[in-house]
Amino acid sequence: MKKSLLPRSARRQINGWTMASVIGAAVVLLPILYVLTGLFRPANENWDKVKQFLLTDYILGSAKLVIFTGFFATFIGVVLAWLVVGYSFPLRRFYKWALVLPLAMPPYIAAYTYSSMTGYTGVIQATLRNRFDLVLPPGTIDVMSDRGAIFVLTLCLFPYIFMLTRVFLERQSASFIENARLLGHKPLSVFFRVVLPLARPAIMAGVMLVLFEVLSDFGVANYFGVQTVSTAIFQTWFGMYDVQSAMKLAAWLMVAVLGLFMLERLLRRSRRYASPTSRSNPLKPQPLKGIAAWGATLFCTLVFLLAFFFPIAQLVVWAIETGGTVWRSDFLDLTVNTLKGAGLGTAIVLLIAILSSRAARMFDSPFMQALTRLLSAGYAVPGAIVAIGVLAVFIALDEWLAPFYGMLGKEEGALVLSLSLAMLITGYVIRFMATGYGALEAGYEKMPKAYSEASRTLGRSSLATFFRVELPLLRGSLLSGFVLTFVEVVKELPLTMLLRPFNYDTLSTRAYQYATDERVFDAALPSLFLVLIGLISVLFILKAERS
Amino acid sequence: MSFVAVDGVTFRFAAGQSAVIEDLSFAMSRGETVGVLGASGSGKSTLLRLIAGLEMPERGSISINGRVIVDERVFVEPEKRGVGMVFQDYALFPNMTVADNIVFGLHKLKREERRLRLEEMLELVQLSGYVRRYPHELSGGQQQRVALARALAPQPSVLLMDEPFSNLDAHLKAAIRSELRQILRQAGTTCLLVSHDEADVDAICDRSLHVRAVEASDFGSAEFAR
Ligand SMILES: Nc1ncnc2c1ncn2[C@@H]1O[C@H](COP(=O)(O)OP(=O)(O)O)[C@@H](O)[C@H]1O
Ligand SMILES: [Mg+2]
């Protein structure tokens, strides 16, 4: 009797919704797995050379950026978060949200802005020279180094840690911290004994985001001439046209990412001890007085100026100085390209996200949970890896479809898919699926299941229920999923540079190209555009957080 | 012949877990209002969800008006069972007005019929002045009546109500209880009403069914009173 029942419940799970999630997960996983097979594939001569002479440097370069950026970003992020939550001081309310704004600044833009500002003709040295007759010995402020890369990455990425930690402390910590204060703990002891252990899960989540971003970074390291595994992938691919070795590098980077990814899962699992029940009144900040108050304000101001205000101001000045002269007719093409790629990518992300988030809700099985987790794995995978995996899979597809191309009258060995925009879009979808999926999953979590069930008992099919009840209620989540994903795609640099069709430029690739050609004035306007688009998404995040 | 027949139904939420409902059988005749009593966690809501088709039993069969809606081979989807349900917290669609909520299940009717049915329902639950309101603009008692009207509008063969009074103030409860009894009689509906309060069931139902958590008994988990 049971035998006939089990297949029945299994059969009910196989439908369009689950198929969409399976396909989505396959699209995300296939290229990533393909890259991993690079570990076991035979090497060529070049790879032996790379391995012997360069690999250690690449790994050390990446490790240095990861470790130091991770450390400084955590320090700045956590200290600032605790300051604005635990204490009141002048401008505290402003900095509570303003310190998230640097997220709008793509690190590669901050990189070339800072490098020009600190260069010999840049605003800092020029001012010292002309106003104060002060000539710095060369190399005093040298950002074209790994120190510079760490500086820029820290300033652009610390807001992840700041934001997650701050939100956590605001919502969860009040009773514990107030108790500790009542028990007479000194401020430092409250910080180390209560705040840090309590906020550990939030801090770790933020740190992981930062580390994945650093491993994925190409723009900053490349601009500052720091050798990392990511930049090495580019050089072997485009410099030596050795995709095979690039793939091997990517496979090794992937191993590192997988290690981090598992570490994150492990740490997340042990996070349950933090009591989520205390949704009590928020923590009352302690007023700081005198020097302490001004010190806090000064620290926040310094970080804000360095991470956001100075670079933006510099970009604005450049854009104004050049007047309209940098406005080129091809900006329109760039903008159209950018919007088209991002629009298509985002639309596909949202489509897969909505189908699979619904499948996950309909069938809350371990299988579906695993599937959706895989679906969102792309955010941890560096753009360069995604790019090389997608390229490999598309070339294989082209080979596989070759007879079919022949029938259509194309020449032998024609590359159709792997020269098309489809390849870039696929890369975007893989890398940013997590953003879209997260938004829709949250939307479904907010919606009581009883709405859908009521609709079913009122005679509407599952599909009709989706369109008439769920979709209208998901509108807000769809919008925020769209904005967040769209902006990520627009800002994305390495993936676009590696996978774009010939002669296809976006705002980000063009801005970066101008910057590497030492044409920072020309880069200013598209860069400002990108920052502005980024600001939209940051404001969205801030607004979502408040509700 | 019984109108609703539940026969030997066993259900568990996941393989390996203990059964929430084990070998449960009972019957209802047409037009009857039966109360389901039992401690919290004893499986009352689960029983309603099984009849509505929101969960699938592991064993046993359920039929309504002679038609098998679930057994070993058959599973009729909830929308095809002709079963109405009033959820514990009403589950009114927050983005739709009272009128839109009530006509939601009337999509198969013609426009004119739909309008007439809406008016009839509004009159039955005495909410004629509230058609344009949204659920959050109504009191708890009014929301409950909208949920009732919405469930009754498509003229279900069986109405299931899950703790319809749990979200109401005590002083509202008495008034609404007698009102509900009257509405159900007037509509002639066969109704299964879940409550953990014996007084509710006494006031509304013709007879009652006691559900006990499965661990307590090896032989069936339901017994009739009265
Ligand atoms: N979705 C679910 N998954 C697993 N167990 C559940 C789920 N819903 C209810 N249960 C369990 O099933 C039992 C019966 O629940 P329920 O039918 O809601 O009881 P009642 O309505 O009588 O309070 C309870 O022990 C409850 O914990
Ligand atoms: Mg219940």
C-alpha cells in the first residue's frame, strides 16, 4: 500500500516550478564544476612555468589582500557599528546611514581616483607644493602598491561589516548590553565581553562578504599592480592567450573560495545560540562627553571623508573642469549597452528566482533546500572564475552544435554562442542569482502560506493562485530584487571584460579603460554615473532596513 | 449514507516522525454541524487540512457526497474538492477589498450572478456598508465575518472552520457564536468546526468529536460525544 503512495507524493513534486529550479541550479553549477575539473586536466608547458615561478607570488598576493583587508575592514566596521549603536555623540544619526554610502563606490573607481589624487600632479601633492612649498620625497604616499590596494578595498568594503553588525546590535542586543552596564562593566569590557561575542554571527557574515569581494577583485589589484590569482587569470587569458592555464588558476582559486564557503556554512550553523526572542526595546545609547564625543565624531568623519566624500568630490571636480568636452557621442551607446545587458541579466535572474523560490515554498524538502542553496552559490565565486567556466561551457556547446550550424549554412568551426551577448548574460545570471533569489525568498517568507491555501480552497488552481494572490503581494520584493541585482550587474567589471562580445563596451569597462590609459578626466563622468546608480541601490537597502 | 466519510486516515509530517493522526475514522451527515475538540497540538488543524487537500494522508480515504477525494490512488487537488475553509487568522488577502475577497472564489460565475451572490453574502454576514474597506480597516469580528462570507460564497459542500473565535475578545464571542449558528443554519452548510473551548461547540454544533494526541491511545484517536 505504501509503495503506491510514495511515488505519488514524489510525482507531485515534479512540475514546472521544480524543473525551473533544477535548470537554474544546473546553469549556475555547470560552469563552476567545469572550472573545478581543471584541477585534474593535463597541464601544458606554460602551466609548468607559471606553477614554478609565479603561482606562489599570486597566492601570496591574494592572501595578503584577503588577510589585511579582512582585518582592517572588520576593525573599522565593528568599531563604527558599536559607536553609533552604543553611544550618542554629535552627528551620530547622520553617520548611522551615511557610513553605508561607500558601498555605492565601485572599488576600481576609488582606486584610480585615489591614485591620481595622490600622484605627483594630484591634488594633494600639488596643494602642498604650491601653497606650502612642501615637496614630498617620492614614495611618501605611494598607493600604487599592495598597501594602496588594501587601503582602497578596506574603505570600499567595510560598510558590509558595519551595516550587518549595526543592524544586529540595534535589534538583538539591548537587554544583554544594558545588563552588563548595570553590572558595572567598563565600556571596554562591555565591548569585548558582550558586544563582540554577541555580534559574532553578524560580523562573520559581513567579513565573509568582504573576503569574497576581495578574492573576486580584479580592478583594484590590477590598477595598483598587485599580483593576485584573479589578475593572473586575466594575464594568462588575454596576455598569453592560454585559456588552459587560466582555467587551472581559476580551479585553484575556486578551491580557496570553497574552503571559505564551507567555513561560512560551518560558522552559520553555530549561530543559533544568539537569542532571537529578545525583540525588546532598542538599546538606549549612552551619551559621550567632551573629548570622547568629539573623538567619536572625528573618527566617523574621517572614515566618511576618505571612503566617500573625497573620491566623489574629486570625480565631480574632474567632470566639471573638463566641462562638456568629455561628453562623447558614444556615451549613449555605452549607456544603452549597459542598460541592455543589465536589464536582460536581471530579468532572467528574477525569472529563475521567482520560479525557484516558489518551488522551495511549495516543497519544503531537503532536496529543494539544497537546490536553492546551490542556486545562490554564485555570489561567492569570483567573476573571473565564472567567466572562464562560462566560456568553456559555451565553447563546448558550440562544438556540440557544430553539425547544426553546418545545416544553417555556417562555416565549419563557427563560434556562434561563444561570441554572443548570451555568454555575458549567462555570466551575470550565475554571479548575481543570489541577490535576486534572496529578495524573493524574503518576500515569500513575509507572506503567510494561508493566503495561497485560502486561494486553493476557493477554487483557484496553483497557477492561478500564483498570478492572482502571490505575485501582487511580491511586488515590493520583485522591485527590490530588480534594483539590487541591476545595480550589481551595472557595476560588475571583470566578468564584463572577460565575456563581452567584440567591441561591446559598458560604462564600467570604458571608465576602467580610460583610467588605465591615464585619462582620468575622461573616466570621471562615466564613473560618476556608476556611483549614482550604486547610490540608488544603497538607498534601497537602507529603506528596506528601516521597515 | 454519510455525506462526509473519513476512513482509517493516518498522517505524519515527515517519514520517521510519529503520526499526528493515526487510523482516524468518522462520518458526518448532510447539513450537520460537528465540533472538533481537543487539546492544542492534538491534530485538529491537521484534520481540517487533510479534508481540504492541503496535506496528503499516508493511509486511509476521505470521500464527500459519495465521491472519493483521496485514497491510495486518488488525490483531488484542493481547488476541485468543493470544500470551503475559514482559517484561524482568516487569511484575508490584504491587498483586496472586502468585496474582492468575497468574490475571489466566484470566478466561474457570470458577472451579474457574481454581483448578486456578493450582495447575498454581505447581507448574510451584515457587512453591506463595508465593501470598499480593506481587511486592515476592519475589526476582528468583522474580519471573521468576511472570511466566513468568502468561504461560503462558492457554496461549498463542506465548510471547515479552524478556531474561528480564537482572535476575538471574550465579550464579542458570545454574540458572534449565536450569529454564526444562525448563519450556518440559514445556509444549510455541512460544517466541521474546530475549537479548544467546549462552550463554543456546545453553542453551535449538533455533536462533537474529541481528538486526542496520538501517543495517548493505540486504538483510533477520535471518539464521539453526545
Ligand atoms: N508543518 C508542520 N510540520 C511538522 N509538524 C507540524 C506541522 N504543523 C503541525 N505540526 C505538529 O503536528 C501536531 C498537530 O498540530 P495541529 O494539527 O496544528 O494541532 P492543533 O490544531 O490541534 O493545535 C502538533 O504536534 C504540531 O507540532
Ligand atoms: Mg490548530
